[in-house]
Amino acid sequence: MDKALYVAMTGAQASLQAQGTVSHNLANANTHGFKAALANTRAFPIQGNGYPSRIDAMHVDQGFDRGLGAQQVTGNALDVSLRQDRWLAVQASDGSEAYTRGGELTLTANGQLVTNGGRAVLDEAGNPIAIPPNQALEIGSDGTISIIPQGEGPQTMLQLTRMRVVEAPAERLQRGGDGLMRNTDPTQPFVQATGKALDSGSLEASNVDAAGALVQMIQLQRQFEMQVKVIKHGDENAQSANTLLRVSG
């Protein structure tokens, strides 16, 4: 009976963890550039002395869904939508390089280019980008930033800098607790993306399927309830068996 209780208990734990993943996806259904987290379970035989009859139901983090979200045209010169497997380099809170697809950019009061979450956008050299006062700004498809200086005519447009947009396959990215992606192998830095890397004046929506996530949440809840019932009935059976043993003794 203890084997059944163990399997049900680990299954319930895995269901709770999966529910946490799905709820996180739902919470970010309206976050621009968000990639849905994937979760699954797998059987893990418990090692040790004796016959390996106990099987742990283990929660597995399967990364994220790399599919593109819907494109939303905004007309804002500071909004960028990145192409497949292209990621914008930003500065994390610890000063390290991290990556995001959230292309809703803004300028601070001192001219620093940041994401909607306040992360500094990096240039090709890995430095935060600062933009001087200007009367027009344009972001090219390769990430170059051009401006018309304040008080000047259109013929004075100059290329200021280029954003660091890297080409990064999904299998080499891991999401951190701050929601930013990081290189799983820092010894092999990502390279600057070539060619058309982004579209300006538009944003990528989250690729979370809200309706599907709600259905999955209901399924996980029912699964958890079933596993808890197994644990409860197993405990009741164990108590009944102990009572019979005491009576027969």
C-alpha cells in the first residue's frame, strides 16, 4: 500500500508544479514577446537497496514554446518585433547580458534606451545605449538606430549605433527568475544576427494560448483531486488493516 501512496503523492506534487507553470503562462498572456513555458512529467525509478519497485512521478521543465506570437502594428518608432530565433540583448540587474523578445522600448529622461521593464538595451559592444536629443528616430531592420539631431534638417540623419540582436536557438536559452533568457553555455557567446532581424513599428504578442491553458489548468486540477483521493483511500485502507490485525491479535 505504501507504494501506491508514494506514487500518488509524487504525482500530486508534479501536478501542483505543472499548475504553477500554466498559471505563470496565463499571467503573461498579455506580455509582449512572452514565450509560453512547457512542462511535463516523467517516471523516475527510485534507486537504493532492494528491488526498485518505487517510481517517482517527476516534474520536467521542457523549456519554452519557440513559436511566434501574433504581430501587432503600433506605428511607434520605438516598438520592435523580432524575427524567429532573434533576441534583443539587455542588461540584467547583476550587470550581465540577458535576452528578451519584449520589444516595447522607451527612452528615459536622460536618453537611455530601455525595455518596458526598465532593462537597458545593449549595443554591439555590450554597452547600454544612450540617445542624444533628437527630432526624429528610426530603427532599421538590422537593429541600427538613426536620428535627426535636434534642430537639424532631414539631410543630417546619422547612424548613431546598432542594437545587439543575437541569433540564439531555443535549446541554448534558459529562462531566469527575472523572466529574462540566458545563454546556457557562456563559453560560446551568441553572435550578432545578420540580415533582417526585426520589424519596427510593431510588437510581438505573447504566444500563450489562453483558452488552451485554461483547459489544461482544469485537467491538472481534476488530476490533482484524483491523486489526493488515492492517498486518502490508501490511508483509510491502512487504518482498516491495522484494526483487523489488532482484533485478530
